[in-house]
Amino acid sequence: MYALIGTWQMCLDGARRGTSLLRAGACAGDAVEQAIIMVEDEPSYSSVGYGGLPDSTGHVYLDAAYMDGNTLRLGGVMSAENVRNPISLARKLCGRETNCLLAGRGAEQAAVSFGLQLRDMRTEASLEAWRAAVAKQQKKLSAYEEHDTVCILALDEKGGMAAGTSTSGLFMKDPGRVGDSPIVGSGFYCDARYGAAAATGLGEDIMRGCLSYEVVSLMRRGASPTDACREALTALTERKKSLGEDEGSMSLIALSPDGMFGAATTLPEFPFAAGRGEEAAVYTVKA
Ligand code: ASP
């Protein structure tokens, strides 16, 4: 049984590419990488890859990660500029025993050494959004409301599992700011024995609960993907509330080794794409 799940409506085309690859016998890693590349390459998806949301200085810095659930190896890229497909770099880095999480210029140099393409990731639209925010002296908090990460989890016919994430992070973020997306256990986790999970939303909150590891750990103890997502999210939102904070903006997806998928969110609606033994379709979960 193959299966795949991904965050937001924007991943639908990529998720469909992923499920058709899985149907043809591809491994989970290929499905994850190819699904995310489709989102990274599409400039109209303004929170991922080419045309991503700029930081406060007008530069597009990208975070991405890849985890192989069969080996527990992972690769990640933080604050990388000009790397056309950060997910491909993260996957290449996952093949290394050391130096598998690279930031900034080191990530860009690694991309060159792997023969991956560099490109200016700014588009006229992303620069225009930045200029408008600067002109309005947009308050950081409202600017920060613009973000979103593409996360893909896949299970292949042989029982292999993989997880990937890719994002430009928060709009108008401080230079060098890194969210949860390339941080193992927070933005993603994958262990083919128990399942995979990934997160999208405000990284500063998601990291406080190591939410993706928590979801996989709950699945290890027998929870279904949906129950694991709900329980991990509720534990953190309850804790935030006890500290006098609001619930925040966080969404989780999960996939089990038998191809069951689930999600949970604090948002009024959170769309995700998923397919189990068939082409991916869009589903919505509510808070
Ligand atoms: N989690 C991402 C970050 O904090 C943003 C998002 O998924 O909305 O960078």
C-alpha cells in the first residue's frame, strides 16, 4: 500500500505527481522530493521556493529538510539563498554521515558542489510585496502572518517512508531567522517503523512542543495519525493557554506505516492533500 500526504492546497499538483510515482513503484524519497520540487518551482506559491516571501532586507532565504524513515538519516538547509531546489539539496545532504545540516553560504556552496542549480529566487511579485511592506512600514506582527510550508510525507509499496519540508519562512523575518521547518523533531520526523509527521504554522511555537517528534512518538505508542496530531497539538495549546497565551497558528499532518493519514489544526480550516492507494485529493480539517 502506498500513501502520501502534504500540507495546503498548494501541494495538490505535487502530491498527485508523488502518488503517481509511488503507483509506478518509486521509493518514498523520490515521491517526496518530486512533489516538493513542483511547489518550489511555481512562483505563484509565494511562501515556498522561487518567488518566496522576502525577509526584512528584501532577500529570499529558504529553509528545507529531508528525512529518510528507513535509516533515520536527515539533511537540512537553513537560510539558504539562491538555491533553486532546497529540497534536493536537503536530500543530497541526507546521504552524508556528517555535515548534513548546512546554513547560509555553506549551503549554497554545497549546492554547487552537488551540481544543483542556483538561481535568484526573487521575482518581481516577491520584491513588490517587500517594497509595499517597507513603504507601509508594515508592523512586523501583521507581516509575520504571511507564511506557509510545504510538507510531504510518503510511504512506498516496500514500506519505505520519507518526509520533506520547504519554506521561505515568515514574511519580513529578521535576517538569519530560522523556523521549525529544517529542525528535526519540530518541523518533521520520520521513522518507518512508527510513521511520519510534519508541521506548518508559526515555527517559534511549533518548536516549543517538538511537535513532529511528539506525533510520531504517540503513534509508536499506538495512537492513530489523527489522534496523535490532535493530542500533540492540544498538549501544546493547553500549555500556551495556561501561560496566558492564545492557541497560536499551527497545523500538523501524519502518516502511519499502514498508509493511514491524519491532520489537526488550530485554524478554522486547514486544507491538505492526501492519497492512499490512489491519486491525491484535497481534504480539510477544522480546529
Ligand atoms: N513553519 C514555518 C516557519 O515558521 C512557516 C509556516 O509553515 O507557515 O518558518
